[in-house]
Amino acid sequence: MIHSALLVTVGVFVTAFIAGFIVIMSPFFSKGENTIFKLANFWARILLFISNIKVEVIGRENVLVDRPQIFMVNHQSNFDIFIVQAYIPSQFRWIAKKELFTIPIFGPAMRRLGTVEIDRQNRVSAIKSLDEAAQKIREGKSVITFPEGTRSRNGRIRPFKKGIFYLAIKSGVPIIPVSIIGSRKIMPRRSLKIHPGKITMIIDKPIEAKDYSIETRDELITKVRDIIVENFYDGKIASESGGKESR
């Protein structure tokens, strides 16, 4: 526990330092959000390194290099943020809940990064935020989100929120399903204890959202979730000796 407390303390210090640097220096960056993204990538890799977390990425070739996309990722641990920030092989902008923007230094740094703030408790505000994200996509930027909305409480993948699929259909860009396996063992929900280990991240093939409409959105949700769930449990079975859990 002392080791974990030390890691958390160092992690907070590193986060505060890099976030503060971004807030102060970002007006002087000639390439703006792109430079900040590289700093965020560096931050995530540092935190994974000091925590002794190894990440294996499967399916890098499925990331599109010539057009924007929406990455949808399952959410088991706070470490998921570091994993995708460090190892998704493409630039992207986050869609994040508004509560994160109230954190001193970190919140302003997220705004500098181009993160889209979403208020899940206010439907009108949430739709406005999704429209903002759609504009970023039209500008050629990819976005990333956790469609479950929050971390899993029991290790199973939760139902997906519908709003982000509204964004995908409205933007007409592909969805990239991403499954992270093993992060719950590293740091489960409501725990500050960090366990070194190995993570597998599976990036699946793009799914064309333009083939769906608002009326058929549930079909798209089911298809994306089924892929993420299948990769998650198949990957989990490959790394463990136990049987498959209920989906």
C-alpha cells in the first residue's frame, strides 16, 4: 500500500506539473492543440512507466490514417485514460464529463487540449456538446469516448449511452471499437492501490456509421458493443486460466 501511495503521489505531481506547463505555455505553442496532444501523450507514458504497466496493442493497422474517426473504448479503470492516450496510434480529442473540468489546473489543461465538455444531466447542453464534437470531426479531428459513461462496477461491460452514437451518425464517420483487457486488475474502481501488470488493447476494424440512421441507431449500438464485448472476453480468456464470464 505504501508503494501505491508513493506512485499516486508521484503521479499527481507529474500531472500537475505537465498540466500547469500546458496552461501557462500553450499560448506560445505554434501548433496549438497538436503540441499539447504530444505533451499529453508524454504524460500518459510517464505514468504507465512509473507504474510498471506494459501495454500490448493489437490491430494498429485498423486505425484510419486519411480521415477522422470515433474511437469507442470500454472502461474498467482510471488507467484506461493513460492507456488510450499513450497507445492509440492517432491524434484525437476527448469527449469528457463536465465534472473533470472543475479539477484545478487539470481542467484548464483539458480545455487547451481541445476536449469537448459534456453535461450528462442536461440533455440540451449535452446535444450542444455533441454538435461541438461534430464540428471538430468536420475539421478533420478524431474523437474518443467511453460509451459506457463510467467505469464498470463489477468488471462486466455496461450498456452503452446513446448520445455518442447520435454524434457518429450525424458526422458520418467510422467508429473504431477498442477493447482494453486487464486494467481493472491494475486499479479497480474506488481503489487507489496500483498493481503492476500487462494490459492488452485490441483495436478492431472500422464500422461505417453512415450506413445507419437515428431510427436504426440501436442496431449500431448493438454491433459496436458486441465487438467490444467479444474482444474483451476472448482476450481475457487468453490471458487467464478461468472460464468465460457472463456477458
